Amino acid sequence: MCLGVPGKIIDIYEKDGLQMGKIDFGAGVIRETCLAYVPEAVVGDYTIIHVGFALNVLSEEEALETLALLQEIMDLEDELGPESA
């Protein structure tokens, strides 16, 4: 299964000719991501990240809703244990 995770752009810069950014996923998790597919993105935007690439820009409301759903899934897995999967 593939998963795209919302993250907030906190910095944009160029590296080796590509538009790159630092993405904050919350809880202290910050990763470098290629922003070439979303040239319209600006610092403060939320994007869906998959394997190091920003795929699209989404609203803060959509991003926070998705993050809340992912947290519910993780909480449920913690509650049920790994054998239930």
C-alpha cells in the first residue's frame, strides 16, 4: 500500500537545479522534499508527500483532517495490537 502524508512547507530553496523544501510533519519530524511537481507552492502551504515528492497542494483544513484520521488509525492499531492487522 502506498501512502501520501500531509506536511507543511517551512522552507523553499533550490538544490541541484530542483525546487526543494523542508516539510514539517509534526511531532518534530522534518524532511527534505522535492517540490518540482508543485511550483506554485509557497512557505506555509500544506502538501501531500509521497516518497520524497510533493504531489499536490491542499488546504490546511484538508491537511489537518487527514492527519487526524491517520492519528486515529495509529491509535486503533496501538489499542488492538499488531496481531489484529
